[in-house]
Amino acid sequence: MRINEYQSLEEFTSQYTGEWSPSDGHWFGLEFRYEAHDYRLHTGIMHENDPERDSEGREILFGLYAMNLHASEGEQFVRLASFASMDELLCFTGIGSRPFREVIMDDSTQILGQD
């Protein structure tokens, strides 16, 4: 049974453009569950120690974080990687050794919230 709300990859990518405008369907953050683990995609910098630029000097546009829901102290969001483009994010294989484009479209991926 499919629980994922996204019907196409284009639907996902059109929502994360770097502009926050909920009435237009544009968001800064997405929390989702994949294989019993929770994650957060965040536009821009989330923590002050997150990199602002990549090794080539390009501005970081997206950060991907594992959520630590049981953290009594310390980081609730642990950065997995940062990306200077949507294409880099979609190719990232750090969740289940699958490209993010497959993870975000997997039938079992559950959208927990957007902000």
C-alpha cells in the first residue's frame, strides 16, 4: 500500500525552490519517515556550524538531517550532508544506499510535516 503523498518527482522538486510561500506550495523544510527512521530536509543553514559553502565555493542550498527524537541532550537533528543544488541532493546515496530521488518517491516514505 502506498502511503507516500508525492505522485511525481517534479511535485517534490517544485516545492523546494529556496522561496518560502506556502500559499504557492513552496516550503523550506520537510520531515519524513523512511524505513522507520525520521529525517529532515532543510533549505539553507539549520545550525550555525553547518557549512555555508561547498568545497567549490558554491552556496549551500539544502541540508539533509537525521532526526534524533530520543535525544535528551545534544543535537535533535544530525546533519548527514549539505548540497549546493537539487541535482546533488537527488543523487545522494546516504540513506539506505539508495539515491535520494528513490527514497523520497518510495511508496513507504511518509511525509510527517512541511514548514
